[in-house]
Amino acid sequence: MHSILSFIIVLGLLIFVHEFGHFLFAKLFGVRVLKFSLGFGPKMFSRTYGETEYLISAFPLGGYVKMYGESIEEEVDDKEIPYSFAHKPIWKRFLIVLAGPAFNLFFAILVFFFIFSIAGLPTPKAGTEIGAVTQNSPAEAAGMKAGDIILTINGEETKDWNDVSRLIRNSGGEEVVMSIARDGEELVLTGKPEKQDVKNLFGEAVDERYMLGISRSTEVIYEDASLPAAFVAGINQTWTFIYLTVMGIVKIIQQVVPASELGGPILIAQMAGQQMEAGWINLAYFVGLLSVNLGILNLFPIPILDGGHLALYTIEAIRRKPLEEQTMIKLQQLGILLLGSLMIFVFYNDILRIFSKG
């Protein structure tokens, strides 16, 4: 039940933010908005206010804003031209379409700003506490355990994790003697570092150094922050997730990250439920990350996505005329085929993931 409720809240909120961006800029530029829908398919609920019908539709995996005169081929009365989307200057159409993904990215900034201004800025816990010990590693052979605190290495005091990393890295593979605090006792353990690959977030080897097979504690503390500092941190966190999202897609294309890692609505629902149970900070972080993902993916130049429309407007601006109608239709069909195939694939991954856990 948590998963379903969280899924509805998270996805509904992000779809609303996205479509509201389109809606707001359409109104700003004088385009008549006929429909504002959360979801696709048969309408479940609708109310009309002014010139716009607001709907909640049956399938919650998206939404849409229907504007008057969306296509140049659509018949528009001469008196209604000022309210037609297709008759607006290309820069206005470009901004109306761009506003959806842009609002998702801006919303992510606001979410992280909200987290940091209330909870504070997350800072790794200082000290030399071991967070995890790799199986079959020199550290495990030496008897080291998660929770141990490293006091000295080869007689040199270790004040923080940078000291631990430096002394092990510079050991040259020679045995190191470590003084360890465990359960109020001080122990002396010895281990021989081994040369291992250092991997990035995507599993690529980026360096090689001597290591024992230990990692620092992942525990963080939250330090109070001023509103300006929280806002800057929100921008930085959003930028980090933008970079990771783009690079993650690049690594999937390069086959560094397996395509089986892609997930769809079922995975999102499961993760949303887990984050809700873990607390509001985890759920808010997840909302921010998902908002970044939605914004970036919509900017990809695939027909029927916002990025596809932006690419076509760019071509139109260069050619000084839109593409031919038949070309547009074929591109739309290609976009539907690509997205349909992707949806089937991620659903397959989700179902396979469920059965493999069972």
C-alpha cells in the first residue's frame, strides 16, 4: 500500500510540475489552453474553469497540455490567430515547450533547498570509523570489522579518513600496523595492502592503488545552514544529479552499465515506498532525483518528447520554414515506436527483477 500511495503522490506531483510549466508559459504568451490533464486515456474527473478543462485521466504515467492551434495545419479562424500556438513566433513556441523540463529541474532545486534549509547540510561524519569491510580482503584477513575506529597506522595518528587513505596508499604494499578501537578496547592488527582497481560510480576502473578493502562510514550529520547557503547547495545537488543522469545514459549506450539496470513504473513504485518508510528526507531526495531524471529525459531529441519538438523548432528556425507534414508524421510515428519499445523493455526489467528476488 505504501508503494502505491507513494507512487501516486510522487509521480502525480512531478507530472503536475512539468505540465504546469507548459501551461504557465502558454498563458504568459497568450496561447489558449484547452485542456490540462494529469494522466492519459479516458477521463476520470474533469472541471472547466474559464477556457480550460482540467482533467484527471485513467493512466497516470504522464500528462498533457492541449493548446489551441497546436498544428499549423489546424484550421484557425482569422480572429483566433492571436490565441493559436502554431501562429506564435518560434521563440515563444520554443520556450513554451522548454518550460516543462525546465520546471522539473527548477523544482528539484526547490526540493533540495527545502531539505537543506530545514534539516541542514549533510556532512560526512568526521573521524576514522570503518563503515564496511570487503569480503576476502586483506582487512578481513587482519580481523578488522565494521564499526572499528582506526587510531594509528604505523604509529602515525589518523585524524580523519584522508589520513587513513594516504597511509595505506603510500604503504607500497608493505605490511601496515594499525591501532584499532573496538568496544572500548584498543587492539593492534596488521594487514598487507593489495593493489586494486579504483572504480567510479559506473564500475569503470579509473586508477590503481594499494588498498586494504575497507570503506569509511556512510553516516552523515546535518549542520545548520543559512537560506542562501541552502539554496546554493540545492543548485549544486541538482547539478550533480543532472551530471549523473546524463553520464548514466551515456554509460548505458557505451554498454558500461548494463541495460538491465533500467527500471520503469514498478521499480519507481517500489523505491518510492521504501523511501517513504525510511523518512521524509529520503522521500524528498528521491522526489528531487526523479524530477531531474524527468527533466533531462524529456530534453532528449526523440520525436513526441519535448526535446524532439525543440529539435524540430531549431531546424525550422534554420530553414525558416517547418518540415513537411509527411516528414513530421513519420517522425512522430518513429518517436512512438521508440518510446513504446522502451516502455516494454523497462516493464520486462521490472517484472524480471521481481521474479529474480522471489
